[in-house]
Amino acid sequence: MYPPIATAIIVLIQKGDEILLVHNRAFKRDYYGLVAGFLEAGENLEQCVRREVMEETGLTIKNLHLNGNYSFQNCRNVTIENSELNTKDAFWESENVTVINSTINGEYLGWHSKNLRLVNCRISGTQPLCYAENLIMENCTMATDADLAFEYSSVNATINSEITSVKNPLSGSIKAKGYGLIIIDNFKKEQADCDISILES
């Protein structure tokens, strides 16, 4: 028999060179620590962070910097703003997620997602946004390591940078400042119907 597993978060709240420590009234001594807590049913990690910080400090989180793997996997109906996400495999199997004015660093971003919308975001990491359904990107940029993008994805993207490489997008439209390489395999799963063009200045 396996022991029960409880997912928890711990948060470093920083302002300049200072960090916020909290004190639990149940502590018998003057012990201080970081905000921490357990994930509640139906809650994703970002929601848990925001709730725990509000409960323990009364503060509202505005600039979330997340470090981890599989961040926001299987999450639904979430909006993330003004954040820096350093994570491998973010947004896998997610649905109805919007990310605004954020930086997302990490490979395999958004695989198998549905209705992922990225607005004014900077994307880095290999093989981003593959196998995505109804992917929308508005006014985004892609770092040079964001290669082999959009494989088997239905996508409508406006990219204000060059894209190192695009591989086998299924449908929609991709407009970028330029392309290093466009790869369309003869043995791909489905016939592609994606318009790939240069974004006019």
C-alpha cells in the first residue's frame, strides 16, 4: 500500500533584496518561514500560490516566477499575467489557458494543449507548441532556441521575431519576421493546410 500524497507549494516573496517571512501563531518560539501550503481539490499551482499568500499575508501576487516541471499540466480556465515561468513541459494537456505579458522558458511548451492563447509573450526552449489544438499567439517573440515549433498544431500566430524552425504545422496561419528553416515532411500524419508568411513591418 502506498502512502497518501499531498501536493504542496512554498513561495519566496521578494521585494528588492528583502524577502517576506511569516510567523504562525501556533509556533511556541519565534520561528519564521516562507509562505507554504497544500493544494486544494480542483486548484492548480498558481491558484494555490495566490490563495496561500492572500490567506497568510493579505497580499495579492502580481509577478509570479514559477520554477518547476510540468507546470500547469491539465489545468483548465486559467489566466496568467506578468509572470516569468521557468519550467519544462508547461501547459501539457491544458485547456482554455491565456498567458499575457509573460516570459516562458523551457522545452516542450504547450504540447497537447487546447485553446492556449499567448499574448505579448517571449518563448524560449526547444520544440515549443507542438500537437496543440487552436493555439493563438498574438504579438509574441521566440528565442533562437525555440526550434522545431508548431509540429502537428492548428495555430494562428503573429510572431514579432524570426523563428529558428517550423515543423509540420497542421492548419491555420503563422506570420513571423523571418524563418531559419521550414520543415514539411512527406511522411507526416496529416495533410497540412497552414499558411506560413512573412510579417510585414
